[in-house]
Amino acid sequence: MRKWFARGGFALLVLLLVAFVALATWEPFWADRDDVRPSTGTYTAEIVRDEFGVPHIYGERDADVAYGVAVAHSEDDFTTLQDVIAMSRGRYGAIAGQDGAAFDYAYHLLDARGTAEQRFPELPEDTRALFEAYAAGLNDYAAAHPGEVKLGNLFPVDGVDVAAGFALRQPFFFGLGNVIGPLVEGEPLRREQGPAIPTDDPASDAPPIMDGTRSEPLAYTRPLALPSREESAMSGSNAFAVTPEKSGGPTTLISNSHQPWRGGVAWYELVVESGEGWHFAGANFPGSPYPFLGHNADLGWTNTVNTPDMVDIYQLVLDDSGTRYRLDGKWRDIEKRTVTLPVRVGPIVLPIRRDIWRSVHGPVVKNDKGAFAIRYGGMGNLGQLDAYYRLNKASSLDEWQGILARMDIPSTNFIYADKAGNIANIYNAAIPSRPATVNGERIDWRGILPGDRSDLITRGPVSYEQLPRYVNPASGWLVEANNNPFLDAGPGSNLSPEDFPPELGIEIKNTNRGTRGAKLMAEADVLDRAALERIKYDTGYENTGYIAQMLRDVAAIRTDDEHVLAAQRLLAGWDLRADNIGRADSLALLMIRPFMGSSYNNEPWPDAEEELQRSVDHLLTHFGRLDPPMGELLRLRQGTVDLPLDGGSDTLRASTLWDIDDDGRLSVRHGDSFIQWVEWMPGERVTSRSIQPFGSATTRPDSPHYADQATLFIQHRLKPVHFWREDVLANAVRRYTVSSDRTR
């Protein structure tokens, strides 16, 4: 009997070992494919790195430059590029576990690969060449550095793979992830943005709007390839544009993006120039062959996130089998396919099977409350790949607006300036076209729509002419900070919300940054460099909106807790600044973020006493006092660099999100990120300056550019952008050639 058990135990051990090996090794073999079509072209680029390691990439053709962009970015951050490529192929879970698998699910749900395969061949030849060359650069770097590749069979990739990443990534910027997530979990949805739409019969039995719940802070264990949960919900930026008449000198454009400081949507600075007329200085995200914002010799732009109602949700009527839905009185089969999501758990990767559903409306998510179809702006459109490329090479306001008017870029505000002295702000959004009435009936597009009526299925985006736009306002300035678009140019120049129908779903919220920015801009007689610096780095809060309500709620707290009472008194005397000077700054910093999140994301209002108790406990536990200097609490940390920061959530100098380290310090991970200050003096060539929180090589601890910009960043200083060739060569630290031609 003992021998029998011994033999059985040995067999079980062997079986477990075989199972472990299989789970540890199956994914790369499963992911092997024969449909990849890597470019066979030959590309050559010159890379010149300046004193801060910023790459300046030159080539005879635009495609040569795109190849060099991929190589230069890989040299600085190949690990993040691999995350983005894995996400673009539905394999991110094999790297990032459950968090990555959530994006892989979205990849299949939104059919990002199908969109890329269908639309990529329709793009202009030169745009496709750009993406193929970029993919070739990634492949060549991977082949030359096999020890850095962290997932088997991830390379080679082709242009369609890179395009699939664009198809997946863009909807997350206008908040699609905050719709998919609650639907998958069966949780209530947040109220959609935009003004309420009055209906003819408010007491009708139409499906109600779901009231949102508070989102949990992101358990931030690694920088992700896409913004998620809190990271996505708090996305924001500032932008400023000033005419030469108002500045007393140059046309000025200030790009002040607020992005995560690490991961797949962290900015990477670069300058590109080709023999085909492409010359641009700015920043991109990992996985892009060109900058998304910045300037060329003639014009420039930056972006801020806008949040119109871009998504329509339909509740389907299913039959008893759950495989058919009713539309216009007839039953239709729901499209179904089953996919495998690789989910890394420690040393093994589990194959998780999930069903993916689709109706004529779009992707379908089933939960305990029913089946919900999703339709969103820009769905199935890949024209943004070409639009950004054309914007890079535009030379006039009319040409630039003509590209935006194609409505190929689904969302984000565009704030513009040029050498001719023009400024503009375009509320860009491919908002689904929603009629005010359908068959004489007023429809509440803010709610969940009946899924059994085809006349409620939205068709295409609204026209460019229907969007809010400012071009050369009389005020001479524009400021945008993720607020509604009706206070961007100041009194007498602002657009009126009454001129835009509620069906557009334009957000009606204000941010502190927007309110304060507009106030400070309007108060300035001249917006010269000194005035704009004071405004851009302002750390003040207006005593209005959610700030005023939070302070009223704190003042109304009744308690016998001596520490809470002391904190209450401290906040009562707060000077409404996050400048690292006032005694209440640290306490206010901890308090504000949940209240900002409620206002920003249509979430339930926090309980002031609970939030004050949480803040008090944190400060007493880690500092032994309620009033430590804010610079001791709020830190910029990267490797051995550990520096004090200023600014808070929703100040113009933004320190928006942070990790709480073991010592109780707040290590900022999201806020002011890539800043670029561009000036066109009349009759002179463009000049610009920029800064990043860390450096150009944020995942290379051994690089001198791992955190070499950090000190300048905390000091509110900028470094020069070497846009012109002679300036680049005068400041070159390293100059070399990269090529796909192995015979060179």
C-alpha cells in the first residue's frame, strides 16, 4: 500500500510539474502567428542627442525619421514600448496580470484589431509608410537587444499592430473605460456629462439614468499602458495662447499637459526633421511615430482633455436564451466569439476564456442587470493616424482647421497659435449626432436608451461647424483647463452655452484651474512672459464651487475629538494656496482630492468628517503634527532623487495624483508633466523652451537622463528646445546613425 501511495504521489508530482511548465510557457507559443507582415524597406536616420538626452531625429524621408523615432524611444524606454505593443496585440495580461487583462478584454470588446485590419489599408500611402517604418524600428531594436525583450513572440510587429494600439487607446481619453468597467462589474454608472435634456414625458417608463458611485483610488502597483480608473478620471491639462497685441511682443503658446509621469501615456520629448518638409518639436506617447502636440516653424498646438457625452448606452431586450435581441419588433442573433485572455499570476500565465458579444449598436456587455450595447464617438474610424501626421506638417490656420474639420480625431480640445499672430481654441469632439426629436418624441440622450429601436441608433459625428470654437477673440487670450468651453476667452469674448443644444452633451462643469486661470488672465493688463509665468505656476484656489462647499462642510462638523477640532480650526485659517508656505497646506492637500473627484467626475459627495479624520490620522501617524511643511509631505521621487514639490490637485501648478509611500510621503505620479513654452516674435524664427518632471530616459536608472530635469522642474525653470539644425549641432552631446540596412 505504501509503495502504491509513493508511486501515486510521484505521478501527482510529475503531473503538477508538467502543468506548471505548461502554464509558464504556453502563452508565447499560443501567440505565435503567421499573419505579421514586417516592412522589407530600408531606412536610415541620424539621431543627435542634446545635453538633456532629447533626441533630434533626421532623415531624407518622413519614413526614415519614423524609423529613427522608434529606435531612439526604444533606447530610452523599451520596457514601456513593449507594454504598449503587448496591449496592441491583446497580450498585455501576460505582462501586467489582471490589470493588463482588463485592457486585453477591451481590445477584443472594441475589436481594435478588426478596426485596424479594415481601416489601415484605406489610409494614404505615405501615412502607412510612416507606421511600417516605425514598426521596423521597434523590430530592429528588439532583434539587437534580445535580453530586453520580456515576452516571447512579441516581435516582429507591423504597421497594423501599431495602428491597433491607436484604435484601442483613443476612446479611453474621453472616458470609455469608465463606462466599460462599471458595466462589466454590474455597478452603477456615473451620470453622463452635459446638461439635462427635458423630455415631453418626464414620468415615462424610459430606463433611468444610473447614479454613480465613488471610484476607489487606483491600487497603483505599476505604470500601465493606458489610464485606468482614478488615473483616467483625473486626466487634465492647462493651455494658454496669447496674441502679440496682448503680450506686447510674441505670439505665445504654453502647453501644460497633465499626464501620468510613467507608463504608456507619459510624454516623450523629441524633435523630428526630414527632407520632405516634416519639422516638428514636441512630444508623443509610446507607440506613436510622430508628436501629438508641439510646434513646427509656422504654428503649434496643445491639447486638454474634454469630456462631452461621447457614449450612448442601449439596454437590449433579450429572448429567454440570451442569444437574440429584439430590434424593431424582430429578433436578431447577437454576434458572439470567445477569446483567450492571458493573465500572469507570479511565474505562470493562466488562459482565461471570455465571451465577447456585439449587436448592430456596437459592443455588448452582459451583467446581472441585463445586456448593454455601447456606441461611442469615433467608433470604427482610424483616420486619426493620418490627421495627426497632417497636423504636424500644416503651415497655416486654414490648413490646420481643415484637417480637424475631418472629425477624424475623436476628442480633446486643441489650443493653437501661429507666427502670423493667430490664436484659436477648438472644442474638438466627434460627438454622436443626436437629433432633438425622433418621430416627434424628445429623447433623453443622457440616460440609458431603449435598445429595441433602430431610430435611436446614432449615426456618425456632428459637423465641425456645430462645435464651440474661438478664433482670435477680442480679449487677445485663451485659457483652457478641462472646464466647460464657455469661459475660455474672458468677459465679452466668451461663447454662450445657450448657442449649443443640450444633445451635444458639452460638459457644464468648472475646474478650479479653469476658473482661476480665466480670472488671472482677465485681470492682467499685459500678458508678457513674467505675467504668464505667475499665472502658469499659480498655486491658488478660488473660494467657489467644490472648494467653498468643502470648507463649509468642514466648518459644520461637530465633534469632541481634539485633533479633528484642531484640524477644523487650521483649515478655517487656510490661505487657499498650495505653495508650501501656509501652516494648513498639507492638511488641505490631503483633503481636496476626493472633493475634486466628486465635482470632476459626477461622483457622490464625500463625507467631510470622514475625510478630515483620514487626513488627520495620516499626518499624525507619519509626521506627529497636523501642520508639517507641505514640501515635506509632497515629493518628486525618482530613484535617489527626492525633492519637495508645490501645487495641488486642480491648481494651475498641478500635483494631481500621488502614491503614498511607506514613510507617509506623497510621491507624485500625475500632474504637470511635459511643459512647452513657444514664442513667435514678429519677423523672427520660432523659439521654445520645455521641461519634464524626470528626464528623457525614465526607465533607465543608469542613464544620466533618468532624472536630470527634476531640479529644474521643481524650481519652475525651463530648458531650451533646440529646434533649428545649427542650434542642435552646437549643443550635441552624441550624434550617430541608425539603419535597417545591415550592410552599412
